[in-house]
Amino acid sequence: MREGTMSREPRSLGVMLDELRLRMTLLAVDEAGMSTVEYAIGTIAAAAFGAILYTVVTGDSIVSALTNIISRALNTNV
């Protein structure tokens, strides 16, 4: 046997399946890192929504409609 290696007893198929089942369960339950991905997707979605909203609000029809509303509000007879 080489130095630094450990001898290992052969494991039965049942033991290996139990270990595999345990590892799969831990992987399925573990959500570490998911919040980072969720924040990244949320940030991208918010930026895309902001870009679309900016495009709509700065469009000619919206600007002229808002200007019209403000002009009528300022020119009302009291």
C-alpha cells in the first residue's frame, strides 16, 4: 500500500444506494445560491421593464398628452 492512501472496505450495493439517495436528497433540499440567481433575474427584469417604460413615457404621443393636460390645468378659469 502506498503512503498516504487508506484502505477501503468494499461496500455493498445497498449501502452505496443509501449513500446515493442521501446525497440526492441533500442536493434537492439545498438551495444555497438560489437567492443570488433570483436577485440577478429580478434585476434584469426590472431593468428591462424600466427601459420599456422609459421608451413609452418619452414617446411623442405621451409627451404631447401630458403637455396638453398640464396646459389645460394651468389655463383654467377660476
